[in-house]
Amino acid sequence: MENKMVTVVGGGLAGSECACQLADRGIAVRLYEMRPQVSSPAHHTGHLAELVCSNSFKSTRFDSAAGLLKDELRRMGSVLLSCAERAAVPAGGALAVDRTEFSRLVEQEVAARPLITVVHEEVTDIPEGAVVIAAGPLCSPALSSKVIDLVGGDSLSFFDAAAPIVDASTLDMDILFRQSRYDDAQGGDYLNAPMNKEEYEAFIDALVNAERVVLKDFEGGDLFQACQPAEEVARTGKDAIRFGAMKPVGLTDPRTGRRPWAAVQLRAENAQGTAYNLVGFQTNLTFGEQKRVFRMIPGLERAEFFRYGVMHRNTFVDAPHVLDRTFRIPGTSVRLAGQITGTEGYTEAIASGLLAALNTYADLEGIDGVSLPVTGAFGALVAYATDPTTSGYQPMHVNFGLVPPLKDGRRRSKRDRYAAYAERAANDLSAYCASRPDLFGRGPVR
């Protein structure tokens, strides 16, 4: 076993999870991370598993696709999901984390495994031997070109954006109020900035007319729908954001006793509550315009920005047509993991890293690879992303639109149907894991 070694390129979510899973199965890992020697347009630190966009891992509800995926990761022994849960900050029914603490915990887990050697340098060519490339959608140009050459297809790309983060001490708490929508059981995990109709319309007018950062190769069709800049959403209609990120339903402004016309929600960035991000306000505005426009939000008139929003190009491969069902490049010992495969989302990236580790381990041991039930959240996403009949491939989150329909013919409400999907998925995954003690029956090897 000591002669078996895997090179993992990329110390993000997928790469870190992959390295830990391989090490726990007795495989030596050389984990390459180019930061801090070489940075990217979106990263701010040199730490492993840095979250560059939101700090949210989405819903924890078991009867949601995002919540089901977390349940699946727990069942399969995910290391990074445990880190996220230990670094959690209040976020209602979602799992949001303190970015700094999350990275610290991931680095602690990696350091606790002597089989992992971390190398901070850029990889510009495909390494020899068994390799997992988890360099993310911000893969360096040199390595990206090598990957595209190896897959023999065209690279695809889209534009992604991040929201600004503000200093909590500069917010006006006489205007902002703490409440989660619909007064859910978790209570007030969000700060809310209420707007009346006149304030909302003035804000939207300023937002759509503000100066944007010019990207020469930017086209509206290249925007990833789940992370569209707020100004692009606003351009689709005057009330578009009011029915999206700024929807006021379930909120009551304590100053008026009524529901506001619209509201901006702010979510804590850390456990201390010293920093908040503007939920749903990914942006491509210039830094000066962000300061001007976002200070129009009631309660943010004197807000200081810890970090402005940014927009950057993400690259992914046409997975259904250039990768096999395990995300391996056919005819090679190179496997891709994470968002470079087009499986979009933080939790999805963790799952992709875990799956890459299991399949790479299976290759080295000469055993059958992983075939996750397609009834599950991630199994359905993998099936979609590796199906040659998938056309017009675009980045995809887990969602219940990908799972096969229920077979009993019963008519159900949406909530009951999703609950049935989740129960079926949990049962199928439990049965599958029990049938594969060669993959899931071992404890950590350190």
C-alpha cells in the first residue's frame, strides 16, 4: 500500500476532500495548491478550501435537494461537511460558515493525515501516474490548456460573481431588524434592510444605471443563472429582484408593524457577527459604484466594505462528452473533480472530491468503481453530467428535477413529493453503502 500514491491538483473543496478520503484509505497523496505563490481573480488568501463567493452551503432541510446531499455526504463520511458544520454561523434553515474558521478546520484535517504532503506551487502540466485534477473553475491558464488538450474537446465557460461584505459596526441597527422569513423556528438569523416603494424604485434605478466593470469577452448569455449579478437581474424587470433576493414576504418591519415593500437581507460571515454579506447581491459594478449604490440601502448609509463584489470567468469541460461515468478522461489515469466538471456548488464540489477519491482508490485496488443510486441527489447529478445524450451542457446544482419519478402513481403535493424523493434516496444509498464494505467499511488510516 505504501507504494500507491495519487497526485491531487487543487486545494479547494473537492481537492481537500479527495486528499483526506484517499489518505484515510491508506493512499499517499501529494496535494498541490498554487496559492499563495500564484493567485486567481477571485481568491483573497492562500488557505486551503477558501470560499470565494457566498459563505452558504444552502438548505439543511432533508426534503430539499441541497439538504439531501448533505445527508448523503454524512452517510459516506465526508470530512469537509463535518468542517462546515463545526464552522457554522446562524443562517436560518441554511448551512452558512465562518470562512476563516472553515479553512482553518480543513487545514487542520489535512495536517492530521501524515499521508498527505501539501505542495504550494503551480502545476503547469499533467503529472504522471494517478491524478485527480480538482483545480476548480479558476484553473490556471497553463494547466487549463493541458486539460483541454487531454480531453480532446472544447472548454466551456461562464461568468460568476460574488457579493460584497460589510463591516457590522458601521450598520445602522435603528433601521435594520433581525428576523428570518416566516418567523421560522431558528429565529432571526438575518438582518433585514426594509424599503418602501419610493426607496426601492430609486435603488433599482441607480443599480441598473451604475457603471460596471468592462470585461471584453463578456456576453449576457455567459452568465451562470444561479449567480447572476444583481444589476443583470434588475434589468429584466422593475420588480424582478423584489420577487427574488429582495422579496419581503414573511418579514415585518418593527418600526411600522407591516411588511416592507422590499428588503435586502444580510447574512453573518462569522460567528462573532462582525461582518455581513448582502444576500443575492453578486455584482459586477465598479468598486466606487458599489459604495455609492449599496449605501442607498436603508441602514447601510455609512457602511464600510471589507470586500467588494467581483466577477470572474469560470471554466468547465463538456463532461457528458469527454469524461466517463467516473469523471475520468478515457484512456488515461487522470480524473477531474469539482466545478471544472460543471457540477456547480460548494456541497457538490465536496461530493465530487469524495467520489473522485473512491473511484481512484477503486482503480488502484482493482475493484469495481462507485455507482451511486440515481435516485439520490448526487447520483442523479452525476448521471446527468456523464450522460452522452445530455446536450447544451451547463453548470448544474443538485435538484429534484434530475431524479427519476416515483413509481407508485400517487398524486402528491410538491412538499410531500420531495419528502418521498428524500426518503427513497436515503434508503437506496444506505443499501448501496452496505453492499460495498470494500469502499465504505473502513475507518480512517492515519
